[in-house]
Amino acid sequence: MYRWADLDGAQAAELWAELIAWASWFRRRYSVTDSDAVIPPCWYRHPVAV
């Protein structure tokens, strides 16, 4: 588990790179477009998203 506040600059940069790579894979894999990329305000009510 990561906590952004505890990371130094290099660790944060590495984690950002991993997050960007994962998000890019996710968007390709599930054909998520910009219009699909809106997170609704009720996201926390969906256990699969949490």
C-alpha cells in the first residue's frame, strides 16, 4: 500500500509512472473514452470501485 504523503520525490515519480501506465492499459483494455472517464459523485457506493 502506498501513501503519497510518505513518498519522496523519486518514489512519487516512480509511482506516478506506474499509475499512468496502468491507466493507459485500463483505457485500452476496456475501450474507455474521454466521455466515459467521468467519475460520478456516487462512486463510493459501488464496492467494486472501492
